[in-house]
Amino acid sequence: MNSKPFKIPQSVLVIIHTADLQVLLLRRVGSMAGVDYWQPVTGSKDAEDETWVQTAIREVGEETGIDAHHPDCTLRDWNLENIYPIYPQWLHRYAPGIRMNTEHVLSLQVPSYTNITLSPREHSAYAWHDWREAAERCYSISNSEAILWLPRFLHP
């Protein structure tokens, strides 16, 4: 029997970046197929009524220690969603019959001097990369594509 509540199949993808488009990537604890698994901040809603912005702010704080409410930070909701199948190895985390996840994309612009404090249970390292290089390093195609869209969402 599953003692933990099922995950909600609604998550955020938050591209954290500086004004000069340096993007923060986090190395996930463990690897996928023996390859380092680099990604931006991602995470599921804790409750059905949690808003996308609330989820993004919470996940950014939990995974990086960044306070998205800080006056030097700018959170942007891209009003863009990716819908994709959940990897088979993660299906047990969701209610029976749930096979798809909706991922809402946002970005968070931070000052270049921002300190990062990782959650050691989730990530083992972080690195800042030029946005193009960051897109190449991501394991997930949806993460890479979102990073490639970053300049368009900052300078429409």
C-alpha cells in the first residue's frame, strides 16, 4: 500500500537566469542511464488549488534557496504548457490510470550575485551556463526547448 499521497500530475518548469542569459542548471541526484541528469528547477503542485506561481516560488526556494519574492528577482509566467507522458519508472508515484503530466513554464530573472543553496536530497551540483549551452546540457527535451525560448520571452 502507498503510504505517501499520490503526486499531482501538474508541475512547473522554472528557468532561472541572469539578465545576460546565464541559466542555472541543477544536477539531479542519481543518474539516468549512467548520464548526468542536468535540469532547471522542476516540481509538482503540492495541492490542486496551489497556483502555478505559488508552486514555482515554493520549488525555487526548496531546490535553490532563492527567494523569488526578493525585489531584485522577476518571475515571469510564460502561460505556456507542455503535456507529456510520465516516464514508466515514475508511474507508481501517481494515482492509478494517470499517464500524462502538464508542465507549466515560468522564468525567474535573478541578479548575477545570487547565492545558491541546493537541496542535497534532490541535487548534487549546480552550474551557470550561457542559455544555448544550458539547452544542450539538459536531459529533457522540454527543458531544452524552454531554455531556447528564453530570449523571446524576455524581449518579445
